[in-house]
Amino acid sequence: MAIMLPARFRFAFVAFAGAALIALAGRGTGASAHGLPAIPAAHAMRVAAPHRFRRWAQDADDSGAGSVAPEEVEKYVAVYKAMQHDRSLSVQRAAARQGLTLDQFRALETRIEHDDAARERARQELQSAAAKGR
């Protein structure tokens, strides 16, 4: 039975499977079955799909506490509050009112999603604003 994966996942699956096989081959004896030096699993993954794993590693590094300034959270919340107030307002226009491009806003949104404290603060502010608006 064949595994059917969407095209965008096939490369990552094959790369990960190959890296796992390389790592397993070098376990235990410290060398591969063919007498070559073992490749550490982390190195095998970087070789298998450098652009994908490097991006994932950067995302994991960005998840540290305190990575989002309170002023940035305020800008983020202000964008969503403006969109709650005016339902016809686009994200791009609401972000522009805060001095952000759409790409900058999405990058900020991603950083807030990875920062537990910032995400919780934004969530609480938006929920209280929505409750007041009812």
C-alpha cells in the first residue's frame, strides 16, 4: 500500500525519512554499515532539506519569552480593534494606520503567536474590546 501525500509534503517526508535512515545506520557503533563515519542526525537533516529545517530552527529560536515588545502588542491589538469597529476595513488598511505594511503586520502576528505572554495579553485585550462592543 502506497502512502499518498500532497506534493508539497512529499519532499519533506522523503528528506526526513532519508535523514532518519542515515541517523539509524550510524547508531550504536559510531559508523555506518559501509565503514564510513556516521553523520549526526542533525547534520543529516540539514543536508537533506537545508532551507526547510533552517527556517523551522529559526522559528523555534524566536519562541523565547519576551521577544515581543509591549508597544508592538499594542499596535497589533489596535489593528484588530479597528477592524472590529469598522467591518469593511481591510487588514492592509488597518495595519497602514498603525504604520505597518501587511508583511510587517503578518511577521508581528507570527511573533506574537509564538510568545505565550504576548499572545495572552493580545487575546485578553481583544476579548474585552469585543465584550464592550456588544
